Amino acid sequence: MSNYVKLAADAGDQYLSSLSEMQDAFLKTAASFAEKFKPATPVATVPAFTAPELPTAEEITEATFAFAQKLLKQQKTFAEKMLAASTSAAK
């Protein structure tokens, strides 16, 4: 029996760990960069633009990732069915 699944899982975990470290470093750098550009004196505040009919960035992010999760689940189901069909056809 192949140990591919374990190797793939280990490689995936290592990739995700490295990605997380890079993302943390990026966020730390971005926060440090933004801190350097804070005005020394208070700036007059402009009334915020509001458009309740438009989605917030958080709503867009949530909807996009919810769709991506559904798509990935559907693609996995399709791949499993395709594999099952091709293996039974080969017998």
C-alpha cells in the first residue's frame, strides 16, 4: 500500500504552516508601516460614506469563502464519483 496520503498530508501541513508564518510576518509589517503614517496632529474627520444597500467587506469575504467551501465539496464528490466510475469500468 502506498504512503502517498501521509506524504501529501505532511507536505500540505508544512506548506500551510509556512504560509501562516509568512502571513503573520506580512500583517506585522503592514501594521508597523501603517503606524509610521499616523498623523502627528488630529485630522478633521469627514463623515463616513454609508450605503446600507452595499455589502460590507466582511459580508463579501464570508459569502466568497462559503461559496468556495461548497465548490470544493462538490468538486471532491465529482472526483470521487469519476474515480469510482473509471475503476469499475477498468474491471
